[in-house]
Amino acid sequence: MNRADPSSSTYTTFDAVVVGAGFAGLYMLYRLRQLGLRVRAYEAGDGVGGTWYWNRYPGARCDVESMQYSYSFSEDLQREWHWTERYPQQEEILRYINHVADRFDLRRDIQLETRVIKAVHDEKNSQWTVLTDRGDKVVTRFLISAAGCLSAGRVPDITGLDSFKGKWFHTGNWPHEKVDFTGRRVGVIGTGSSGIQAIPVIAREAAQVVVFQRTPNFSIPAWNRPLTEEEQLAWKAKYPEHREKARRTRSGILYEYSQRATNDVNEEERQQEYERRWKRGGANFTHAFNDIFINRESNDKAAEFVRNKIRCTVKDPKVAELLSPNDHAIGTKRICVDTDYYETFNLEHVSLVDLRATPIQEIVPAGIRTDAATYELDAIVFATGYDAVTGSLDRIEIRGRGGKALKDKWSEGPRTYLGLMTAGFPNLFFITGPGSPSVLTNVVVAIEQHVDWISRCLQHMQAEDLDVAEPMAAAENEWVAHVNEVADKTLFPSTKSWYMGANVPGKPRVFLPYVGGFGNYTSICEEVVAEGYRGVRFGSANAAKDRAAVDEAFSMPHR
Ligand code: N01
């Protein structure tokens, strides 16, 4: 694809610009093409795949089962793709995404190694002017963010990192070539989903692994295994039925959602149920009873079962206690799904440092210095997470009506209508944006639902000869209030988590996703459409194209 000449004053025109070419960007591109629109997707990576392109850390694997973590929009695609394991590895998911890009001939509209850095709405012409780090200057009617919820990685600001003599890595931006830890002393900071997956695999190679833990997390075994041909065929035979059912569930995933409350059964039955789910593996565990997310006592019972499992698995009782979470309700931080995580702490060469007791003071040339000791290391792995949900949008300067920056509008927390749009920013759409179920779901299902909604909205605009769509402030206010109201009925806001923005210093403490359930959310979105896009104001653009106004909006001299 030809690259832009940064010195050129020429603006390329598209009907729609999509930011990102992961699961969301690819499917959006596919649907926009079906609408006959001229589209360009910009992708920062040198390949498609988004999160699954960047997250190549050892052990990276999805915690949603393969048969469900895939697109459903093409019956042929879902029948022909062959998954090899119960939970898919990063490498296999990336292969799948590349297959999709080729199968639907999507690459010709994707510009790789290009980051969108600025987008300004030009009210006069009702269009967006978009600027990339490669010097592209683009004018587009619609701007669609497929930038991802977990793509803005965070390396904590620890004094002395620059002085470290060894190598350091962030799990979310892992090198493409294999990192060989054989014979190395490796420090891992962070024990969320990424750390919990990476630690056992790194420990297979490394001479020594030191895990720096601030907060222990709950983890359920994956019991990953190869998928048999029979299992796949049986699932595929009922794919449409399975998909339809999944779309009506709380998380877009076919789990066993219990209809029983924790106290509906006696202690013996309760323990049997936890045990049965533990043996089945995965996040299904947190649906053992229907009040785990809303009743602290019920939650404590499920949490205690997991703590007991940790005590039974980890031989050193002190280490077991440190690994046992007791400061948050199970499930209110993303539940982890692991292979041999707790077992790894029985290995001689693996040790655990409790950062609560002995915080990190600094990174020194030889390693990491805490209050208690200096740990000499050859490599440091930061499994320290993301500026989630809003981070990828914050990194783009997005200006709407009156030049108002999105970042300023959201300074006290994101405000959206259905997580799809925000008032004051016409024709800007978010895929899995804040205020939508997004990270609480099988995100591929959430992506498809959002892309389909946006496509339908654009189709409606085409049919009615409308150019502008923008949510009404009142509808947005109502939605934000509803998002908070449903979150407040759960245990989620009681926990300091990235769902609450609590992992980023200075980020407003607002519950970011919509916890009212994916099925309910989808019904609301459908009702909005049935009621003529209730809460969305449509309009026609001023037809005159005024180049000077575009330049003015972009603060760029017209050459
Ligand atoms: O990040 P996290 P992640 N000093 O934010 C610690 C998805 N995902 O990359 O809790 C010391 O969960 C931090 O400690 P604390 C999934 O949705 C999915 O692991 O802030 N420690 C925490 O332990 C997941 O939830 C999959 O006290 C510091 C860790 O780093 C999301 O991505 C796999 C620190 C960060 O955990 C993010 O997971 C991987 C500091 N200064 C990821 N700063 C699957 O599908 C942070 N920490 C399986």
C-alpha cells in the first residue's frame, strides 16, 4: 500500500476510517465494505491481530474456549476452521485472524505500521479530519474506534529502570522472536492473568524465577487439553444454536449459569458443586451460584473454597497464605485461568516476594531492590497490565464539536450512550467502548454485536439520506446513570481493579464496563433501533466542502 507523503497538502477522502485491525477492526471493515463504503483501517502493528498480535508472552492463551472465541458471522468460516486445543494459544488465534484477513480479502484496505494520532471534527462539513504518525491526512465522514480495551500497556514508573543491565519486557508488547530464558534469573512483576500464565512457562526454562506480587489473584485451573475431532464436529453441528444461546447470556459465553443461590443448598452440596466446577475448569466456576457477584457472604464461601485449594496445592504454608487473596471478592477482579500456576511455587528455583510487606524501592543495574533485599536478575518481565478501556482512546487527540477534546469531556470518567457513541462527537463510534459489556464478555461476541449495530445504523443513514449521527445528551446521561446503578448493585465497585480504573494513578474511579449482562444489553440496543434509534439525533451535513475550514480545524497551514 502506498504511504503518505507527509509534506503533501492532499487530503485523502474515505467514507469511514477504522482505528485498529484486530478482531473488531477486521469485522468492521468487512461490514463497511458490504455497505459499499470506501474504508481505510489504520493499524499500529506490522500485522493484523491487535491484542493477539502484541501479546506473545510465554504461555499467552485465551481464557474463553476455542469453539466460542471466534467469529460467528460466517457459517463457512466457523465450520472450516480447526481449533486444536480447548483454550487457544496466542499463536493459533493470530493464525486464525490472519486467515480471516486473507479469506475475506481485507488486507487491501488496511494500512499497517500506522498509528492514528489526531482526529478533529469539522462541524461545517460534518466530517472528521484524521492525522497519522506516518503523515497521512484523511477526511472521512465516519470515524470508528476498534482500538481495543486492553491495548495501552503500562510499565510502572519505578525509579532506575533505565539503569538495569539486563533485558526487560512487557507482556503486552512482547518481542516477535523467542525470548530464551534458559539459565537466566528472571523477575516477574505482576500476578494478573498475564503473569499467572507466563510464570509457569518461564519457570520451565529459567534458572531462577522471582515473582514480585502486590496483590494475589484468584485463579482456576484451565485443564487445557487437545480438542478431539468428535468434540469439534459435535459443536459445529450445533454452531448457530450455540451462538444464539450464548448471545442471550450474561457474558456472551455458554457457561453453566446456575439458577440456585449459595444458601439454597446445604454445605455438602455446595462443596460438591464447587468441586465439580473446579474439576471442569475455567471461569465457569464463578457461576456456581447466582449470587456470587452480588452477595458478599456467598462470594466469601466460593473464595474460601479456592483459598483451600491453594493451601492444598502449595507446600509451603507461608507461600500458600501469601498467594491466597483476601482483600477482594472473587470475580471482582478478572478471574484468572491457569495451567500449573500454584504448583509452580513448589519448585525450588521459584520464589515469591510480597510487595505489600517489602515494596520495590528501585531498579538497580543488577536487579530489583525492595525494602528487604536486592534480587539479582538477568531479565525483568512486567506483567503489569493496561490503561484499560479508555487508554487506547486517550492516546489519540480526538476533538469534537467546538474543538472539545474527548479526554477533557471524559476527565471525570467516560460518558457514552450504550458504550457506542458520545455526545458532542458526531459520527464517532466505539467498538466495545466504555459503558458496554466489553471486557466482561467473550469479547468477540461483543465485537460482533457492536459492529452489527453500527453497520445497521449507517445503513439506516444511507437509506434516509442522513449524514450525521450523534447521541442526545439526555440519553447519554440516562445511560451513564444506568451503568453506575447496575454496577452499584454488585460487588464489583468494592474492589480496586482495572475495571474501576484503579490501576492507573490519577485515573477517575468509575466502573468502566456495563455489568447488566450481555443479553440484557443486546435487548436494549435492539429496542433502541426498534424505536427509531431512540436517543440518537440524526441530521444532514452542510453540503459545501470548505477546505479552509478543514485546515483551520486541524490547525494546519494550507499549502
Ligand atoms: O494485567 P492486570 P494483566 N508494582 O492489570 C501488578 C486480559 N487478559 O495483563 O493488583 C507491583 O490484571 C498488579 O498488582 P495490583 C484479562 O482481561 C486475558 O495480567 O495492582 N505490581 C497486578 O498483579 C486481564 O484481566 C488473558 O496490586 C504491579 C498486575 O501487575 C487483563 O487482560 C490473558 C505494579 C497487573 O495485572 C489484564 O491482565 C492476559 C507495580 N507498580 C490478559 N503495577 C486471557 O485471556 C501493576 N502491578 C487468559
